[in-house]
Amino acid sequence: MDIVEQLRKSANIMYAQDGYTFRLGLQNEAADEIERLREALQKISAIEDEHINPPTTPSEANLWGIIEGCVRVAEKALGGE
């Protein structure tokens, strides 16, 4: 089960401790944040699938290197996806 699914599932569980009943309140917010971050990382990772003309200047080559680094970081954060 994915961590987002686990968080959403646990958000619907009531907990009892020392005579008090409560529900932890941040699971849905945490799941939403994880989904937003994953979506952003997936967009960055997908850049390498787009056709980009080869660099023709040192500045463009530098930009390519930066983009490539961002893609590698995004893919690593996504677990190699």
C-alpha cells in the first residue's frame, strides 16, 4: 500500500487513549502535500521525454546540464521512476 493511501486510511480511524477519543488531523493534509510534490517531480522527470533542440551555444549547453541534473534529482526522489 502506498504511503498516501496509508495516510488517507489512517485519517478515518478514531483513536482511544487514557479515556479520550481522538482522530489525528494531519494525515489528509500530508497525503495532499505528497501528491503535489510527486506531481511536480513527475513533470520535471518528464522533461527528458520532450524534444529539445541540441545546444548550439555554451549558454544553452550549460542550461542543458542544469536541466539534466534536475531530471536526475527528480527521478531519484521518485524512486527511479
